[in-house]
Amino acid sequence: MRSLGEDEEIERAIQYLVHSFESTGDNPKPVILHSSRVGMDLYDRGFDSHVVVSGLLHDLIEDTDTTAEEIRSEFGNDVAEVVEAASFDEDIDDYLERHYDIYRRCFELGRSAVAVKAADILDNSDYYGLGDSEELQENQIEKMRYFIDESEPYIGEEGIYQELQDKFPVVKERVRNRLRD
């Protein structure tokens, strides 16, 4: 059972998320909805409130003008570190290497960051196969496989890990079918 204070902090993070995207968001995808699903998935799985807040805010550095320092000031170091780890390095151009870099930073940070990235991948994988090229679609499958293989030591006992494993063959088959069409 969560405390009122934890729920108030999660509510504040949702407000911060929406305000950040309204003021400086630059992604045409429904990022607020995606970020809300990621955070609430972690909430429903019983993760600590800082993990839930991190899930809600995980795309802010990538898709708004919000900085890690602003997140640190508003929500503390634990949240800021997870959001930073889950954000891509703009200096890395290669699609897969950019994601592998994120994953490595999440693994270095530990279970909280890996759980946030797992929830992010679970939600995004519903859209794998919609990419604008065969190469992108293949890369989406490869990055999901890599994450599942490497994340087991961190979240292998969690239901979210089992869900990733169960979803992978379904996503892979869906992408393969779209590539054949």
C-alpha cells in the first residue's frame, strides 16, 4: 500500500511531465501517453515511488528542453540518475549503438534503471514493425533481444522480465510478417 505522500509525489511528476511537454516538447509521437503508461506499469507492479517517477519522466531529457539538473532539483538524485541513464547520447549516430549505450548505463546504475528501461521497451514494442525501413524494424528486434539477454541479472526475478521474454517472440513474428508483406 502506497502512502498519500508517495501518490502525491507521483501526481506531481505527472504534472511536471505534462507541463514540460506542453512548453518545450518536440516529439510528434504521443509521448505523454507513453510515459504515463510506463510509469503506471511500474506503479502497478509495486516498484518504489522513485522508480515510478523515473518511468514517468524517462523521456524528458530526450524530448524536451528539461535538463537532468532540473529533474534533480525537482525530484532528487535517484530519479535524475535513472532518467539520465535511460536517455540517449545525441553524439552516437548508430541506432543500435545508441541503444546499447543506454542499456549499458542502465545496467551500471542497477535494478531501478533497468526496470524503467524494461517498462519502456514493453510499451514501445507494441509499435515495433511500424518503422519506415526494413533496417529499422530489424534493429528494433535486435535491441529488444539484446536487452532481454543482458537484463536478466538485474530483473530476472521480476514479472516484468518474464513479460519481456514472453512478448519477444510475438513482437518478432509481427515484425517478420510485416517485412514479408
